[in-house]
Amino acid sequence: MVKDLELLEKYIPKAKRGEALKKYQEGYPLQYLIGDVDFYGYKIKVDENVLIPRFETEYLVEKTLNLLKKYNFENPNILDLATGSGCIAIALKKEITSNVSALDYKNNVLEIAKQNALNNKATINFQKLDILKEEWQGNYDLIISNPPYVSYQEPTDPKTKYEPQDAIFALNDGLIFYENIAKKSKNVLKKKSIIALEMGYNQKDKVISIFKKFYPEAKIYGEKDLNNFDRYIFVLNNCE
């Protein structure tokens, strides 16, 4: 609380500070008030059009970078699904020599992602595409995503009501994006490839089961976040 107030004082002009403090006290996210967040060392602009990047997603990036290096992927082609603010795509592009494409289905979201890429001097191929309804194109070494995964029946932090709900909630008990990614990814992945996904803390077994149907020979496993919650799924295809 004290740190948040210090940040408000530091980043909000004095004339607007009273209004900002009132909104903060009502539960409005500090990140939206300030207008940006630090993600993996990069400054990412955020507003109510995009999900606020969390530290759990930074850990997804870190784990994925480690896998790309461990299995000797050189200049990989990367596809970031449901990119939102573009934070994942930008971090990967800046951290490893790569070709990065990023998809989202809203123009206002893509405009923010493009601005973030420009601000961080990251060259990314952004495309408007509904990943659930449209087919994907390309030939990728890595597919990565922090998709919407919260079931509509699941209680959430009240503060998330200010964030775009379609970036949080998903149908089929929160599993529809995993079902879609498992099916469509086979058409755009190279023989040696990785799928890296964030998921809900209670979804590991179901998500693994979904991917095993489409990738029976792959190494598929979950990993925990820093709070010891199941949070990530990795699918390794012919990685040796």
C-alpha cells in the first residue's frame, strides 16, 4: 500500500493525483493509473484494452528461453497467440535472436502492442486474427501464449473487473483455447518444436490430456510458478 502510494506520487501529475488516489482506493488497478508496467525489464504500456502483465508470465518467458537454449534453437520462428500488450513477444524478441509473429483479434489491442514494440525497438510481425475462428499460417519452432483460461464459474479478484474480460475468461471450463491450440498448432509447427503455455492452477491434468491426444509422442509436462501453483504446460516435440 505504501509503495503504491509512492508510485502514484512519483508518476501521476499533482493536478490529477487526487482523482487517481480516489480511483485506486476504489480498486482501480495501479498499473492503469500509471500507464505502464515493467515486464522482464521492458517498459510495457497498458490501459483497459489489455490485460495487465503479471510476474507469472515473466516466469513463462524465462522458462521458455531456457528451453530454446537447452535444445539449441537458433534464430527460431516464434508465434505468440493472444498477444495483448505484446509483452511476451517483445521480451522474447529482445532476449534472443528470433523472428516473432504475434496475433490478436482486436485493432485497439494490436495498436497498443505495436506501440510497445516500437517503444522497445522490437521488430514483430503483428497480425489481426481470431485464433479460435480462423486458421493460422506459418512454420514455427515455438508457439507461446498466455491465453484466457479462467472458467466463467470461477471466482476472481474484484480488481480484474477493470481488465478486458475476454482476456481472462474462456468457455469449456476455461479450456477452449488449449483445445484449439492443440488442434491447430500441428499445422504450423516444425517437426522439432516447443509449445509453451500459461494455465490455471487447477487445469494441469486436463490440459496435458488435451495435448496428449494430438501429440502422443511428445514430452508433455507441467511446471509450477514461484508461488508453487501449477501454472505452465510445455510440449516438446523431437527435442533431444
